[in-house]
Amino acid sequence: MRDIAEAAELSPANLYNYFQGKNDILFFCQDSSLDRMIATLEKARSAKTSAAARLHLVIVSHLRCLLDEVEGSAAHLLTSALPPRQQRYLVTKRDRYELGVRNLIASGMRAGEFVSGDAALMARAILGALNWSVQWFSPDGPMTAEEIADKLANYLLRGLLAKTDSFKRLAGEREVQRVVREERTADERKRAAVG
């Protein structure tokens, strides 16, 4: 609660002027994070680039949301305390996001860009690795959230690629680089407005 209040530049007591309780704060954090991740997924789906480049964009955005933003990391706290109605809403939204990631992977498999396999299992393995990062990431560590996002995205994608030379082409994908730059700029503007 203190971290969220500090990020919002409020005292913990003032936070409750905007929310009725901890459950509402947690729900807001999760809902906002899922909105951001789904928005990036939609950008990736419409990008005119390779499946690997689109998935790279989703992975980097997912990690930056988790590691760079208070609401992203708070979104991965234990949520079983939320009321059933809020839980159902978030699980439905989360499932929609997971399905989108799964579909990106499946499209890469159909195109021969990714190895054949169970797209659902691969999507869950990737999302599990990404979500676990909040357990070990330290903002004071040797790498920034952005560096970790890029390196982890590259590592996970190499495991999916059908041909090793495909990874070299990924590094030069201009569409993905443009979208990542736009997200970074938007994040910086948001932080400047708050600060």
C-alpha cells in the first residue's frame, strides 16, 4: 500500500479517498495492467511484421508493465482475497490476454517460423516465466527492467524459433522497434506528468 501511495504521490491514508479498501486498489491495479497488456497485444496483432517480432513486443511490454510500474507488480499479488465477482471479471480478461498470446504463437507455428508444438503450453510457459519475474527482480539490481525485458524476450523467443537465423532478422524489425519507442515515450510522458 505504501508503494502504491508513494507512486501516486499520496499518503497511504489519502489513497482511501479514491478507493473503498485494499481489494478495490488491488482490483484497479490488476485491471489497469491487463488493459495495458491487451492494448499492446492488439498493436502486435495488427503489426505488419514477423510472428517473432510481434511476440517480442508483447513479452517486452508485459515485463515492463510488471517491473516498471507499481500497479503492474501489485497486480501479481495473491488475489484470492478479492470478491468472487471481481475475480471472475479479472480471470476472464486474463484468459482473453492468454488466448491472444497463444494465437500469436500458433500463427508463428502455422507460418513455419516457430517449432511445432502445443501453443497453449508454450504460451503458459512464457507467461509463467514473465509473471515470476516480480519475485526476483530488484530495481537496484545490475540490470534495468528494460534490459531484463529485452534479454528475457530474446531468450524465450530463441526457444520457439524453427530456424536459428530467424533470430538475426528479429533484431532488425523496424515496426517492433517503433512501437517499443512509442510505448517508452508514453511511459516517460506519464511519469513526467506525475512527477
